[in-house]
Amino acid sequence: MTQNYSYNNVKCSKCGHDQNASTARKCEICGNPLKKASVPPFVFVALAGLIVAAGGYFAFKLMPKTPQVSTTVTNPPVSEPSKPQEITNQLTPVQEPQSTPTSSIEPTAAPIDTSLPNPSVLTMDGSTTMVALMQKLRNAYAQINPNIPTIYGQPDGFPKGSTKGLEALMNNSVIMAATSRPLKPKEAQAGIQVVAIARDAVAIVVGVNNPFKGSLTQEQLRQIYQGKITNWLQVGGVNAPIKVINRAASSGTRDFFESVVLLGQPFAVDSANFITFPNDETTGILRLLGNDGISYATVSQVENQQLVRVVPLNGVSPVDKTAIQDGKYPISRNVYLAIRKQNSPAIKQFVDLALSPQGQQIAQQSNFIPLK
């Protein structure tokens, strides 16, 4: 007899009844305890297959995806080569604190401290070469800052020269000085600083009636002021003694002349034909020239004088402003305003004026050469 298994019923092993419920513990016919039939082997095989298939499915789902590789090659963008940085010799302006007084003048690159309070009077002394320039700057400053008056010289209108002016600045007798020469080491060590405001040239002059009509070399001029050439005949003139007139010891122009022309060597000692003028002034010197004298002064003070004639040096005349700007004339220089390390806004305002377009125009009107 073929066994007909139903997995919902249990067959009794004693009486053979096969309709017992799957949950029954005893046979409903004979009461024999029932034993549930074991699961056929093919069921285990089927279950194992399902487990393996499910495991493979989940393993596939959990496996990290391999990035898809594109076969299209994209060239990276090629950046243009950077332009080389332009190198200039211009300097980069240092920004300074703005002055307290109201001013229409743009601040300059002059590194000026403004930590001190403004003075009641802007006191100045110094170069006689710069008298006309300083007076015009004072007039312009009065228009900008009428609340602070200015004086130039002690007393006003009588400056003592560059050296005396710098001494007064170091001694706190004034708060600004004008100088036609650079600082000496002791002046710089005393805390003085200078700001160039214009260019100038030193002219060699003789009396208008002097028979000498030629040009001098720088070497001939040096030997004249060292007492080695004493006769006009030695430089191509007439046979007559040369009367040398030197500027006062306090003159900034004299210091500059000694440095550039004499190369730091001393002047000849005073004698009948070598005279050191007692005061730092130009008018008195020009009156002494006569027909045999020679001297020197800033070109702005002598180029329009009727009593003198400017002597070319190395064949170049200082009256030619282009020659000065091009450096062809050998005795040219800057002129300066000298101040201390600590200053007031009013002082910086005056320096800013001198360096402004208005100030440089004033320098040109005063027969100096603008810096720009």
C-alpha cells in the first residue's frame, strides 16, 4: 500500500490511522501517543537552496559598486602663463597720519611724525639762498592755515644761514629750518631730518666789466679757491691778480661748494686777495667783485643781476635749467626743509605745501628747479 502523506495530519504508528490533526498528541482512534513524521529529505534540499540563493542575493546587494570608467578622455584646462610682475623703481608710498589742520594739500610720502600739538607760531630760520622761496611758501601757507603765523629768521626777515638755522633747530630756538646743504653727521645724530623740496645750482660769477670772458674747468676753480691759481693770466685772461671772495662760514652754499669743488679740502687762508665775507649774504659780495673779483652764489640770486656775469663751468652754464636737470652742470644740489623727529600737524602741513604741485610751482617761480 502506497503511503499517502499529508503534512497537515499525523499517522498513528499503532493502528495506522492517518487523519489525526497535526496538533494532536494521541491517536483519536486508539489513543496511542503520536509521533510527528519527520520532514522528507527533499524539503531540506529545497530549503538549503533557498538559503543559498537568498545569501547570494544579499551578498550581491551589499557588495560596493565599482565606479564606472568613462572611455572619453577629457583634457584638463590649460591655464595661461602668468605675466611676469612688472618691476619698477617707483617706491610705494608710506601712508602717514593726516594733519589736524584743514588743508587742500594732499599728504606726501614724507615720513613725518605728527604727535606734538600745533605751535602758536611756526618759527623758522636758515638759508639765505632760500629767502625768496621761503617767503612765497609762507604766503601760501597763510592762505591755507591763517590761524598759525610764520616767521623766517631771528628777527623775522633776517635768516642767519643754513648752519645757524640748523643750530637753532637743534637748540629748540625754532621748530623748522631751511638748508641749502645736506646734514652733517652731528646734525643727523641730534635727531634732525631733511626733506628735499627743490633743486638748485651754484653759479660762478665775476663783475660785468671783468675782462675774463671765457669758461673755467672744475679743476681750475678748485685751484683758485685753494690759492694755487692767483692770476687771471693762468686761466686765459689778462695779467691781473684774482680777487677771491668766499662766503661766510655759516653759509650752506659754502659748505656745499667746499664739498663738491674742493672735495672736502680746506679753502686758502684769508689774505689781501682772498676775502671771507663776514655775513651770509649775496648782495654785499656782488658789490665787491669789481673788475678782478670772483665768487659764487645760488644761480637764482645772480642770473638776473646787471652787475655780474655768470661764468660757464666745464663749458656748461647753470642758467640752462635743462643742463641742471640732466646732471651736466657739476655744481647742482637739492635744497631742504629740516625738522626734528617729532613734529606737529602744522609742520607736516607746511612740508606738504612745499612738495605739492602748488609748492613746486612756487619753487619754479623763485628760480629753483622743481623736483618733479
